[in-house]
Amino acid sequence: MRWEESYAHEDNKLALLAIFKYIRTKDAEYSPAAVKALRAISDEDLLNRVHTKYQDLQKSLRSAKLLASSRSTTAAVDSALATTRDVKLTKGMRQSRQHGVRTEFYMAPVE
């Protein structure tokens, strides 16, 4: 998850969709007390609740000072970019950058 980004960010969208699918496929294992409600709620409403929970967790992280507020993010990024421009990369760092960073994850098909 990219907590500093919206739930609509591509990485977060995939992760939240995986959570949604997990809740749908494992409803009884996920929460035995909520089986009836999980079977009655529409897909759209459940996905909206997952998005709302993500936003609530973001707010909690911000209030606990574990996540920068969205207003200060731009200044923090500018500052980080300014300090990394003069960094000399080692051979190992350059080689690992060629392979890229793997941000996707495997999602098993939902049956």
C-alpha cells in the first residue's frame, strides 16, 4: 500500500481490490458473525466500505504523525529530490536499478 496516496492510486486500487476479493471469497472465515451481512451487501457497497476504511486508516496514521499530511508531501518530495541528486551510485545499485522495482503482486484467481 502507498499510504500517502489516494485509494484511487493504481497500486492501492489493486491492493484494495485484493482485500475486497478476499472478503468476498472468505466471508465465513473472515468474520463468522458477519456472514449474513456480507452476503446481503452489494459488491459496490462493500468496495465503498473498503475504500472508506482505507481513508480512515490514513487519517489515523496522519493524526499519529506516522504519515505526512498531504499538504506537506510536496515539500518533503522536493527536499528529498534535492538531496539525492548528488548521491553517487555504486555498481550494485546501478545494476539493481536496471531490473526495476517490482511493485505488483500475485493475485490468485477468484473462483
